[in-house]
Amino acid sequence: MTTGKQAHLESARSNKTELLAILDGMGYCLDWKQEPTEWSARETVYHILDTPPGGVNSLVRGILSGQVKEYDLWSDLTNMTPERAGYDMDEITADIEAFFQDLDDALAGSSDEDLETKTVMMHQKSRGIDETRTLKAILERTLDGHMRDHLIQLRVLRETLGI
């Protein structure tokens, strides 16, 4: 039987594999947008990696260590920096690999009990919502909700480009 921890590890690994597969061959069009209001592949990647600020990998690590008791979350930020705007596909891939390796390492040090009992106060600044979330809820919303939704967005972008 797959434990909660194992399910989250598998979900994270699956998301990483799918993200890298979607981006394969997109190095020449990382900044293309069908409409000015839509996000490019680059913007979507850094939104995934750095939401919440510092990334869910850092949030998980902080919750498990007891150092993070609350965090702020803003919706709809690309998290682009001038440095990231200049990255080539190898640098973006390295960021993806580092993010998912750190998340895997953090989750490996957790237990199913941690997922159910470790809580943190989330301040959703864009919507004015404050709520207590378990580590399990954060991982489910992030890995199975937020990331999956953006993987679909990237797949659609890839298809639009005919890749």
C-alpha cells in the first residue's frame, strides 16, 4: 500500500518528469506568448518553482523543521527576475532539477504523521484569506492541483506552437 508520503514523492517525481518532457525542444520559444496577457513557458516554469515565495520545497523543509509557522502566498506572479529572463534551457533545466531534488529530499525526511499533524498559517494575500493548512493539504494543492494545472497550460502552449 502506498503511504501518503510515498504518494507525494511519486507525484513530485511525475510532475518533474512531465515538466521536463513538455519543455523538451522548446528552448527557442521559451518567451513566446500567443497574447500579451498570457504567460510564456519561462514565466510559467518560474511561477511553478517559486510559488509560494522560495518554492514549496523550502516551505516543506521549513514546516518539517519547525522554523516556518506561517507564510504568505500571492496568486498570479511569474516570479521572473532579470537573471532568469536570460537563462537558456540548460539553466532552466538545472533549476527544475534542483527544485525537485530539494523537494524530494525534504519529503524523504518526513513521515505520514508529519503530513497529517504539521500545520502552518497561510496568508493568501491576493484574495485576503488566512487559513491553517496541514502539510498534506499544501502538498495536495501544490502537487496535484497547482502544478498539474500549469502542466496542462504548458502542454497547450506546446501544442499551439506545433511542437
